[in-house]
Amino acid sequence: MAELVREVAHAVVLPRFRRLSADEVHQKSPGDLVTIADQESERALTRGLTALLPGSVVVGEEAVAADPSVRDRLGGSGSVWVVDPVDGTNNFASGRTPFCVMVALVRDGETTASWVLDVVADQLTVAELGAGVYRDGSRVKARTDDPGAAGLRGVIAHKYFPDEMREQVHANAGRLGGYSAGRHCAGYEYPAVAIDEQQFAMFWRILPWDHVPGALIVREAGGVVRHLDGAEHRPHGHQRGLLAAANEDIWHTVHSTLFPSGAPDAGL
């Protein structure tokens, strides 16, 4: 798997970085880009993954964009690959980093393995259910203490928040040690929680290819990934509101700091 992900990243994605022509970038929806690299990467990964595991199926970002019913495969049994062929496409298309290639394996509705490659850094983070997390071969474990709200830094990706929720979060976020809107690349944000570069990350729009790979990384490092109503994240579940944290105590500290009156109505 590591060889396949790196091969596709280096042969298909990286050669097009900062070399895209105008007709190789399109909008799927306002502000949501797709490039020829996304499309070719997903095709190459789909061929390789189904060859590695005969009988498996793929839920890829671009396949779902073409046919939304493909996403329903996550609710079934058997082996399903979840693929984000270029995570951080807007960064990639603008000539910025980070951007990643991400793959996860879901068996009978449970994520069992994931691979996240930071393409330019050539840094691979791998997680396996029950076996932990490794970055370039070295074991990764999340922090186990909670320094309190003022000692926590992280990401609040508020782009898709409902207006009322955005106002509530911004009114309370000053009690945290610091936060940003993030690097616009989930493949960067989740491993950053696992290695204690940041202690939490909160998102609103939950698409499986963005969050399934990283959620396993955080959990296997010792962290917590839950929806804002407290429900555990699952590959085929809630589509709104998610908070990842380095450990249980930090999750509760961030949640209670941002939502002192309880979880918002996520419209689930």
C-alpha cells in the first residue's frame, strides 16, 4: 500500500504541481475545485486498490461527485476503500502546500487501516486498527495530559458553520490558547493532532474521504474523534460537526469551552 500511494503521488500528482493549465482546473461547486490530477490519481488508485484486494470496491471523491449513490457502498458489508486522490485540492491548484493523497480501508462498516501521504514532504502516516500509528516507520502517540483551555491550540475550520454556530464559537474561542482556520487539508490536520503539533481540530462538513483516514490516525494514537453531539465518528454516519482531540479530557475541555450551554443543533 505504501508503494502504491507513493507511486501515484509521485507519478501522477506531483508532476502537475504548479504546472496546471487553465483547462485542467474546474469548479465542482462554488469554491470547490477539481483538477486533472485528482481525476487521474483516483483512477490509478482505484485500479491498484482493487487489484491488491480482489472483490473490494472504492468510494472515491470524484466517483461520488459523478454518481452520489457510490457513497452508499460505505453502508454495506465487505471491503471498501475510501479514497481522497488529492486532499487539499484548492491548495494544490493554487500552487500552495500542504496537499495529500489519502486512502482508508473499511471492512463491514469499520475503518481498519489508513494511509496519508503528505506529497511534497514525502511523509507517510499509517494507522492500523489495534496496532497504532507510524509516521515514516516511527511510532506516534498523542499527548495524554490536558493543560486546560488556555494551554490548547488547534483548528476551527469554520467555513461551512451555520451563522449562529460561527458566532457562538468565535465568542468563546478566545478562552483557548489559540486557534486558526487550518491549512485547508484534513490530511495535515489529523496527523498534527496525533503528533501534538496541535491538540484539537473541529470541522463542520464531514465527507468520508476527508475524515475517515485521519480519524483512525487520531484514535490509534490515543485520541478521540466524535461528533458535536458526542456520537463516535463512523465511516457511514453523521455528515455535520466533528471534533478530534488528542485525548478524552482535551475533547471535553474544547467542547465545553466552545459550547458551554451544550452541543449545538447539528441538523442531523
